Amino acid sequence: MVSRVVVGAHYGLRDWLIQRITAVLMVLYIFAMTGYLLMQPVLGYDVWTALFSSLVVRTFTLLFLLALFYHAWVGVRDIVMDYVNSAAIRLVIHVLVILALIIYSIWSVEILWGM
Amino acid sequence: MKFRIYRYNPDTDTAPYMQDYELEIRHDDSTQGKMLLDALLMIKQQDDSLSLRKSCREGVCGSDAMNINGRNGLACITPLHTLKEPVELRPLPGLPVIRDLIVDMTQFFKQYHSVKPYLINNEPPPETERLQSPEQRAHLNGLYECILCGCCTTSCPSFWWNPDKFVGPAGLLQAYRFVADTRDQATSERLDDLEDPYRLFRCHTIMNCVDVCPKELNPTEAIGKIKDMMVKRMV
């Protein structure tokens, strides 16, 4: 058994707190969105395009997606920390996840503003 | 009454196995006060090879913590009549077994020591004692009573998975006991030490610790209060 375990990465609180804040943001967005969509008598193409032509909806949708990506980063990192023992492989997976999330973020902007 | 007990002797057994025992215990008024430890000692009279730890036999020393019908607890304060038969007894989960119901608690105490569970105050000690107001002292209630039996920490999946890095509920309860103590001067250092993705933040608030604590303490609440203090310090 290794007698000296090195700990103290000093980012526990920040990520824990951000995960909670992003969770609240996502819940608010999901409630608002579900509420609005349930109130529509007919859910057709017109309703969807009208909804996403609004700058406010686009902005909050982007905020929701960014919150989702950060939330997912903390969760996925926690899982990788638990199940991947080699630090080198862990680092590679972390970098791949970060890259994927950055690409998703750019893609989200493109989808929301490219319509 | 039927019992199934985990047996393992590293000198003679290649693998652990469950052994059945039966005791003549009548369910009447005379057995109402009988505890599981009484039954275990009766079994030990039948079969003296059965090994277990015990000392005070009244829930103060924390020696006879074990897994009773799937739930951690102290044998000496678990009434026999509350147990479903056959009573399945196993050693505390997540720690190496030395023999039968005896586990190696080195890792548990290593984590306990890592939080510096003692008062740190560099001022010269006063003539008499370091005083606290009754209100300040009241903050320590529910924290100092821990007997270090290990029931909570060994029921925590985060500790099973990361016993070398996650302090575990018992250690974190003691960490908060000194953070909450007005006489202690090392609060920032203590918070710094726990500000880590493993040491404190592997707690995902599933509250197994609260569920099993034989002294009815609440490590989850203490962990939450440590997080509160860290947030207050940051914002």
C-alpha cells in the first residue's frame, strides 16, 4: 500500500458549487419551456420557428446548453476519476471530453443562430 | 434462534464461508433485554473459534461494530427480538478481514488522523482553561459524541471506492467538530485541507452514514456545514 497519498487539488468546492448552480439554471429553463409548450393548443412548425426567432429564447437556450455542458463535465470527470486508475489515460479522456464539450458549444451557437 | 455468521481464518481457509448456528432462545419477557452480543457470546461458548471484538458491551466503546442483516450496527445495543431470522452477521464492509468478524481498521484511522482531530491553538494556555459560552459549546453537540466504531464510514460507497483518498463520514464529522470549535485557530487550514475533489467532495449525500450511526449522529449535516463555510469563505 502506498503510504503517502497526494491530495489537495483545490478545485473541489468550485466545481461542486457550479454543478449546483447549473442544475438550478437547467431546472428553471426546463420548467419554463415545458410550461410554454404545454400552453400551445397546436405545436407546429410555426410555433417552433416563432419561439426560436426570439433573441431572449435563443440566449436562454444557449445558457441552458452551456450549463448542461459544464454540469456534464463535472459529472463525467467524477466518473472517470472513479473508474480510470491510470493518470495518463485519465488526462487523455479529460482532454477528449473537454474538446467534445467545446465543439458542442460552438455547434449549439451555430444551430441557434444559423436558423 | 438461527444465525448465519461469516467465517474466515486466513491460516486454514482458502475462502470465507457462512456458518450456521442455532441457539435455544425463547421469545418471552426474559429475553426482551437480550442483545445480539449476548447471543454471540453464547455462540462463542459452543464454538470458541469464532472471533469478534467487544469491550464495554453497552454501546460506548464501538468495538463490536458489524454488518447485521445487511446493515451496520453495534451488536451490544441491537436487541435480539428486533432481528429477522436467520440473523446474518458479516464483518464491516469495505475493510480487509483479519479473521471472522474482525476487520483491519488501519485505513479508517489513517483518514481520521488526517483531519488533525485535536485542538490547534497557538496562544499560550490560560491559567485555568479556554472558556466557551454555553451557546458556543452547544455547537459541539452531535459532533463530539462519535465513538469511532466505523459503522458510518464502512457503509459509505465513496469510502469503499476511494478509501485512500476520501476521508469518510466519521473523519469528516470530526473535521467539522474542530472547525465548529471556537477555541480552535486552524479553521482556514482545516478548510484548505478538505478543499479537494476527493477528500470531502466524494460525498454525494446518500446518507447511509446517518442511517446506520448507532449514536444517532448526522455526518451528512456536518459535511453540509463544512461546504457552507467553504462557500461563505469564497463569496
